[in-house]
Amino acid sequence: MIIKTVKQHLSRSPYQSLAAILVVCFAFFVIAVFTLLGIGSGIVLHYFESRPQISAFLKDEIKPQEIELMKAKLVGTGKVKSITYFSKEDALKIYKEQNKDKPLLLEMVTAKILPASLEISTNELSSLKEIAQELKKEPMVEDVIFQEDVITALSKWTATVKKIGLVLGVFLLLISVLTILVVLGMKISQRKEEIEILKLLGASSWDICSPFYLEGIFYGVISAIFSWGFSYIALLYATPFLVSFLGEIPIFPIPFLFMAEILGGLMILGIVVGFTGSILAMARFIRSTK
Amino acid sequence: MINIEKITKKFGDIIALSEISFKIEKGEFVFLTGPSGAGKTTLIKLLLAEYSPTLGEIEINGEKLSKVPKNKLHLWRRKMGVVFQDYKLFPDRTVFENVALPLEISRTPVSELNEKVDKILNLVGLTERAYLFPAQLSGGELQRASLARAVVTGPEILLADEPTGNLDPKTSAEMIELFTEINKKGTTILMATHNQGVVDSFKGRVIELDKGKLVRDEAEGKYESKKAKK
């Protein structure tokens, strides 16, 4: 009976239903895009944070004991997560790997002209500068470079994306709930007499309310599925561009399981939004008939 | 069966019913008469728990309405079938679907539902009209569909509020025949009516209300009281 009634509700006023679905669908699409953007930028940030963040190039005359001493000193600060030593030969290997398709460049370079280095990552982003300053003071260190600016900018950008996404998401969810409330409110008002008849025929509150609850949930779930589909298509369309833009950062291809999780999340959100909207609409109707 | 005990219903300062008391036994056919505004519909709405009484008590088979919790009122209403003057059928459902509605509400299995609806449509002579919509029916057919819906669950009590109000005399007589047939099967009927012809020809129990007060309760009464005739 409930499913039959929901079908009747939908077929009797299809444009109202369509309006509700489109509004909720748009809201969920924006939420899905910001979720993907937030998670993606988080991965990019994590990638940069987990990379050796300070490169200290060592002078040619440095002795192994001095390297060990320097490493011990850095570990002693308690701020260093990892230290990796790259010898001149390691540097040549990396150079060769990076330039394997440029034979001319490979011919000109030998291990002798490349510096040995220490690649250091810190526990906290804020420790980067301090450690770099320490290294610069070392007499056997030729040069120090670190990615502080990139990470700081990226972390600010990620935080901004998350904040905007959160504010926009809450705002759009509110609009979605209100849209379902208004559309279902109109439908309930149109069926006021039918509801009265149903009551007199012995229908319980659940018999009367449940088709409206189910209709609200239907709007939410359908919107979740469509918005997920649109966001997935948009993501697949943008993949070639994003792959070339992000280079070696390991985001793509995005696993289907992850996208399925996003769909699950959107559907739960759809159920909550639809149910909340329909409960509020029904509560408003009950208040008005008292 | 039905025990109305000193029922008073007020709407603000207006007294719609004042200390009404009567009993109806199982299987009785009772006419509720009186001029417009006498309180007939209010009494039926009180029985249906659409309104709650200001004072007094309504009992059906010993169960007091005042003791029924709000969330169980639907079970109280399921004891009764109800027929309205304006039929109150769902315009977008066929006759069959309208009649089946109370059975769907009480979660009757489909095979039993089909059997019961077919049987009751046969009783009211609407088998051929089962798959038509209310807009395609005449007034008499609409009221027969409404009656079929009211009795399809086999309620002990049938309440009818001006069921012949919109019908011509011949169709009214046919409707009363149907009500009589249903009453003979053991259903208690309380019918609010203005139809003098129906009441006079039936010669049944008449309860008359006037200005919210019970002014007459006769076992074999007519529409107008003997005193009024004099």
C-alpha cells in the first residue's frame, strides 16, 4: 500500500517531484565535487609532506664520520622524521633515471660532478625552517633547499577548499531540506481531504505519514545517485588533464571502491535530507490541523 | 454495544451537544433525526473519535473512548464503517481500489482482499462497475461504492451521515434496502438523516436531536413526533 501510494504521489505531480530532485541533485553534485577536491588536495598535501623536504648538498671532501655525526645531531633534535643519505653514485642513478630519454645529457655527466646529499623530512611542517638553518651552519654543507613555500601554500589552499566546501555544503543541504519540505508540504496540503478520509477509514499515523517519508527519502536517494553519476563522469572527463597536471603524485586512477564509498556517503546523506524534509513537512501539516 | 453517557460537546461558547445519553444494542437500526445544526454530525464525529467530548463518555462493547490512547485511535475507528453524504471516494482510484482501501489499511492478504471486495461489490450491485473511476459513476452508484467500502471489513457498527442526502427518492429507497440487508446480517446501524420518507417507511427506532439536546427516543418512531403532528 505504501509503495503504491508513493507511486501515485509521484505520478500525480511529476513536475513538483522533478523540481525537488533537481535542486537536491545540484546540491549533492556540488558536495560531491568539493568532497573529491578536498580529499584530492589532502592526498597532494600528504604527498609533499611525506617527501624528503630538505635537501642538504654536501661538500666533496666530507668524510663518512662527519656524515654520521651530522645525522646523529639532526636526530638528536627530535624534530626529524627520517634522514636518507644519497652518495654521488646514488645521485647519478637518480639523474640517469630522470633523464633516460635524453642521451646527450647523460653522456656529459659523471658521478664526480654530482654532490652527495642528505634528504631530511621533519615531523612537523613548522620545524622545516629551523632544521634548514641548522644545516646551513654546518661547514661541510654546500647548499640547503627546502619546499616550505610549496607546502605552506598547499596546506592553506587545502584548508580553504575544506572550509568553502563545508560552508557551501551546509548551505546547500539546508536548501535541499527546505525544498523537500516545501514540495512535500504542497503535496500534503493537496491531499488534506484524502488524509482525513484515510484517518476515518482506520489508517494509523504511520499509514498516513510513511508514504510521504518514503517519498522524501526517494528524492534524496535518486538525487544522490544522479549527482554521484555526474561527478564521476566529470572526474573521468577531467582525468587526462589532471594526470598531466599532477605529474607523479599518485592519485589516478581513482579506485572504483573509493567512488562506491562516495556513493554510499551521498546516499546516506540523501536519506537523512529526504527524511528530515518529509518529517518537517508532516509536522507542519499536523500542527496546522490541530 | 454503544453506550453514550451524558455527552456534552462545546466549541468555545457554543454548545453543540448537551448531556446526551442513550444506548444502542447489537443489531439495531437507529435513525438519528433533527433539523440542521441539531448536533447529528457532531455526534457521529464523536463516535468516530474525530472530536473528543467536552464531558461524558462513549463506550463501545465496554471499551471507553476516553481510555483509548491517541496512537490507538485508528483501532477504535476500525470497529466502524462510515458512509458520508458526499461519498468521499478517492477520485484517482477505481471502485475496486476504493472499496479495497480499508482492507489494505488493515493489511489483509491480497487473495482474501480480492475475494472480499468481489463479494461486497456483488452485494451492492457494482461488479460491472468495479474498474470504473468515481467520475464515471452516477450518484446512486457512488453511494453504493461508499457503502461497500464502509462494510467490506465487516465492521460491527455502520455509521451513516445523510447517506441519501444527494439521491433521488427511488435511489434512496434502493440504498435503504441495501442498509437493511446489511443490518439483517448483524451490523448495528446508526443513520443520521433528513429523509422523512425513509424514516417513516422503515418504522424503526428514532432518536431526535434539537439544538444539541435529545428530545425523542422512540422504538418505532416516525420522522416527526406524534406531539409535533398534534
